[in-house]
Amino acid sequence: MIKTKILFSARDVAAAYEIKNFITFFSKKNYTINVVAMDPAYSILKKILSSVYRKKLIKLKILKSKNYKKNLFDFSDKLIKKTESNLIITGLSMNNIGIDEALIYQGKKKNILTFSIQDFPG
């Protein structure tokens, strides 16, 4: 049986709170969980996640530049490989391209099941 390894991502405040609920649910199922976030979601998750997942929280530190999109997609590709994720669950932020969109793109490219969570109102 293949162990489910979930990679969560969030960018905005609402997504951080939604993702936290999913992390709580899936942690009870004994799945491997990793979390990557951009601010402001990172700051929220750092405060509200249990200490076990706070230690696993990855802060995305890609600066806006002319290579931003390429760096973001390269980072997401490496992160999926490093975490050996076979399920990706992201928030759904609407402004520009961020970690959520990069993970969805890379997940689809690698035939990894991906979901995005739409919070209300959003």
C-alpha cells in the first residue's frame, strides 16, 4: 500500500485558516504532511499550527524579479520531488502567480492529484 504524502500550500489569510482545518483532519489519518506558504499565510500558519507541523512549515522566499515565475516553478518542482508528494492541496488566491499555481502546474505535469480550496467569500 502506497503511503499518502500530502503537500499543502497557502498564500492568503483565508487560505491559511482553511488549510489548517484540512491539516488537522488529515493528520488524524496518519498521512505524511508538508506545508509551504507565502506571507501573509505563512505568518498565520506559524501561529495556529500544532508544533509538529510548525516545524515542517516551509516559507517561500522567492523575491519578485524578472526570473520570478521560473524560480517559482523550479522551486515547486524540487519541493514535490523532495517531499515525494502524491497529493497536493492548495489554497486559491486570485492575485498573480504564486506557490499555489506553481504546485498545481507541476502536479498536473507529474500526474499528481491536485485540489484547490475556495474559501468564502472569495
